[in-house]
Amino acid sequence: MHNPPRDEYQSGARRFRSVLLATLLCVCAASDAAVPERLPALHADANATTVSGISSGGFMAVQFHVAHSASIKGAAIVAGGPYYCAQNNVWAARYNCLQPGPLTPLPAVALLKAETEQLARIGQIDATSHLKSARVWLFWGSEDAVVKQPVMDALQRFYGEYVPADSTVFVRGVKAGHGMVTQDYGGSCAATAAPYINDCDFDAAGKLLAHLYGPLQPAIDHPSGRLLAFDQKEFAGGDAKAISLADSAYAYIPKECDAAHCRVHVAFHGCRQNADTIKLAYVEHAGYNRWADGNRIIVLYPQTIARGLTSGLPLNPEGCWDWWGYSGALYHAKEGPQIRAVQAMIERLAQP
């Protein structure tokens, strides 16, 4: 048998070691990138938290606001509806609360208010008196065929039972389809199509943050903070999938928030807008991050997952937030599994 020269053998060995080392480094890097970090304690201002959401995220933002009104100072809703609209019924969610008609009417606001007051009396949500100091921003696009205008009108009336009229803004003049409306990113304004982000020459994120927080410093087109992928399982009892949450979620953290007291804004995506479905389109392009840097705002992006027939219960095939009861009967109260998980995330950010 022919034996290779010694220098050829050594050269081949060196190449093998180099390839092996490079392979190991790539595997380690990929492994590190796939492992989410722990959400940090940043001593955020616990008294200046606000929420917003689109579609199912809009319904979720309302639920979260009403359940935790003592600490949540305002809410912005794009194409959502009134608190406890679905009444723990998926049929009502699909028809009465999105496309109401003669046979599927919206629940009366008086009924929803009475049920809200009852929940407050038994301590399942905060006292509704806290809502008097809230600020509310509402948006409905005139080309939205998914959530009809009477639903948003009912949401305005519901909040009107608690929030002073001069603390509420309702925008209805934009010819937008069903989606998050931005200044210059996404599909055509009137579209209703993935990723449900519409370029309407209207900066919804900036408008809503300015209403919730007051005058803001100008937006920064190239924000320099960090987008953190963090472990969401620890906030869901170790099993996020059991309540249709993803294992990972995201937070945008401006540089100065590592040392300064910053505010927290929670942005709830809509159905089929989670990272598993549209990657980071919503997290990076919904418009919040460019306002966060100059205004000391940490933006929290909790994430759902879709669960179909082959995934077992809960059934949530479009990755929606729970606003009809798939995670349990108290989905709309403080003890709702998803509400409890997101509240724990906020509390972590507020820890010193």
C-alpha cells in the first residue's frame, strides 16, 4: 500500500482539524443563537406601563388593561372590541364580536359593564375606578372587513363608561384594511393580507404612544438599542405551549434603559402575526422601536403559537391571543393564564 509523505499527512491533518474546529464553532454559535436569554430586571417604572394591540391583540390589550387598571395607565386598540365581548364562546367571538348582524348582535355595553363591575367586586380584576385616569387611543380602518365598525364603536362606548371623553381619541378617517398601520412599511394601505402591516403614511405607533405618554422626542429611524429574544417558558409555568404561547418572546431595550428608569409598553400582535408565522416583521416593523430609543420606552413583544387539531388542546389554529376562552374560563381576568404570564414579564422588567 502506498503511504503518503509525512508533510502531506500533516497538512491533511491540519486541514481536518481546521474543518472540525470550524464545524464545532458553527454548531456552538447556532446553539447559542437558538437559546433565548433570561428577561432582565431593569428597574423599569412600574407606574408607567401601557399596552396596545391589533385584532386579537387588540382584544387582549383591552382585557389586560381592564384586569390590571391599577398599574396599566393606558391602552391603544387597532381593530379590537369591548371587554369580555365573546362571553367565553368561540361562536360569539367569530360572529357577534367581529361581524355582528341581526341574528348575531353585539352584547349590550350595559351588560358588559355590569359583568365588569361584578368581576371587580369579587377581586378578579382591579377596581374600575382606576380607569378614570386612563388614556385610550382607538383606530379603525375604513377598509377593514374583518372587524366591523360597530364593534369599535361599542369599544368606544364601553370605555366611555369609565374614561373621560377628553382622554380618548378615536381615529376613523384612514382607508386602511385589517392590519397594523405604519408610516412607510408593509403592503398597500387598503390590503388585508400577511403580514397584516400596511403602509398608510400614518404612523400609528407614534400617534398612540404620544397619546398614552404625552409629547415625545422625535423618532429615530435607525434605533441602536438591542432586540432581545428571551425565554417565555418561565413565565408560563415552564410549559408555554400549554397556553398557546411560544417558548421565546422579544423585548426591544434602548441602551439607556440598562441604567435609567424606563417605561414599559406591551405590544400584542394579531392572529397570524406571531414570529413563528411572519418571523420578526411585526417586532421590527410595526413602528414602536423607532420611538423607544429617544423616549426611554422598553417595548415588550409577547408571542403566541398556533395549535391545530394535531397539536392537542388548546385549539388555536391561527395563533390568536385568547379573547374567547380557549385557555380557561378566567381568560379575561387577572388569573387568565396568558394575562398572568405577561404580567410576570412586566414585573420582571420592573425589578431592581
